[in-house]
Amino acid sequence: MAKLGPCGLLHHAAPMAPNLKLQKPPRTSPLLKTKHVALSSSCASAAPTSTISVLQADEEGSGGFDFKQYMASKAAAVNKALDHALPLRHPEQLHESMRYSLLAGGKRVRPVLALAACELVGGDEAAAAPVACAVEMIHAMSLVHDDLPCMDDDALRRGRPANHVAFGVSTALLAGDALLALAFEHVARGYACAGGGVPAERALRAVAELANAVGAEGLAGGQVVDLTSEGAAIDLATLEYIHVHKTARLLEAAAVCGAIVGGGTDEEVESIRRFARCIGLLFQVVDDVLDVTRTSEQLGKTAGKDITADKATYPKLMGIDGARAYAAELVARAEAELGQFDAGRAAPLRRLARFIAYRQS
């Protein structure tokens, strides 16, 4: 529920589960009970092949759903909308820097999540277009800021120089700020002008969800704990806290916003939230494994940086096989949340979870 706080600013009673609020890293975690349960069961011993066999079964029983075509068409539509939303104008250096990162390609997983979740609950894709673009703008901001020398200090992003290398640190910092502002402007204008018939109450809920995802109870909070944990001995619960907030929260918000503007019930929205949180963590687990098993050329970013920075990762704390086992469990948990929905409408999200599990970059 939203309410007005000091200075008339909209404050949001966080939609996240209580254990995800930013206070301090929890000692226990519902998902990481796998440390004691799943990893001591058959899931652990089947780690190297379990998700592979799942994907093969999915390919064989896909019912004619062309996932590659689905992703390509959605990504093309998103790219076109993003290009239109951010034309080159004065000051050119700032806008060139913003466009450099926003239009750099990528998988467009977050906007696709928003579009697919909207359609899953019976909404029209057009209803989710503003939030789909906004979440990608926020994601682009997070990458620009994450690469800065004061953060992860990475010179390579998506196979080319990071934004601050190409445009300078000051411009990159301001470009990230401007992308964040543009995201909320885009949502507000999108729903105020047309909105695909989205009621104002739904639009406001989506705005509050996005704001929560990027602030102290989301991305910013996870990033702070990540930075302060470098070189420190942390446990799995703290590692999960970092990535639930730093990585999974924005993926979660993308899906939840899509479900909200699509008219999903509270029960449907929460199922989609749990699904997205699982695949958000899955994204990070796979990212950690790829960081130690692939090259910089294959990844399009600097490989092995987590090891160099002495960061805790899933392979470091669980071993590569253990991390793969956890990935298998996250896929299974995510898919279980889709059980209540129409199988045809759920197909894109089911396949997206497996796409994330099997990505190679």
C-alpha cells in the first residue's frame, strides 16, 4: 500500500517478503535451506546432469513453442521502443553516453519478463510496454554505475569499453543518474498518455515496486553489503542476501510489474514474484559459475574478477557441483510456481528459466 511521507513523496510499504527487508544479512534463508536439505539429497549427486536433462525434456515437449523466435521478437520490439524513448539531443555527450549503454544489446531478459508476466495473467502486451522499457533503463543504469572505479572497477561491458572508459567517469555517473530518472518519467508518461487501459492504481503500484527494487531495500542495499563484504569471510545466507537484493530484486520487479499492470490477482502476483526471485538467484548462480569457467572473450566482460577481488561466490562457498545443484533446485522451484497458470501462457516463462540456467555468457 502506498502513502504520502515527508515532503509529499510517495512512500511504499514494501511488497517483498519480510525476510527480504534491508536490515542486516539474515542468518537463515528459506531458499538456502538447500545447504542442509537439497544438497545432501539426490540433487547434489545429480548436479552435473540434472539441469541438462531437464532442458532436453523441455525441448522435446515444448508443444511447438519457438522460444528463440519469441525472445528475438520481444527483444526487437523492446530495442525499437528504447531507441524511440531516448533520441539523441542536447547535451549530446550525455545522451550519447546514455544511449551507448541502453542500446548496447543484451538479452533483454528483464523487459521480456515484464511482457511475459503481463500476458501470463491475461493482460495485453501493450499494457506492460512502459514498465518493460523502464526496467531496462534501470538495469542499464546499474551496469554503468557497477563498472565505475569506485564500485567494481571494470573496463569491459558487453564486449566493448565500459561507459566510463568511453565517456569519462563524470559523464558515466550522470548518464546513470539520468537513465534512472528517465525510467520513472517513461512509466509516468506512458500510463498518463495511454497506458493500454491500465488503471491509475495499477500504474502507481508498478512505480512503487520499481522504486523499492532500486533503493535501500533492493539494488542499492545489496550493492552496499557486497562492497563491504569484499575480502571478508561470509556465509551462504549473507551471499544470498546480497544477490536477492543486488541481482534478483530487479528481475523480480520486472515480472511483478508486468503482472500488476496486466490485472493479475494478489495470489497470481505473489506466485510470479516467487518465480522471478528464484530465476533472479539462478541468474547469479549461473553468472558465478561462468565467471570461473569461461573466458573474457566468451563472456563479453572481464572473467575471474570475483576471484581477483576476493569476493564470495556460489562456487567458492558451495563448489562448482554444489552451485550447479542449487541452480537445478532453483529451476524446479521456479517452475512449480507456474503450476496454477495456463500451460500455454506459462510456456515463455518456463523456457526463460531454462534459458537462464543454460546461458553461456
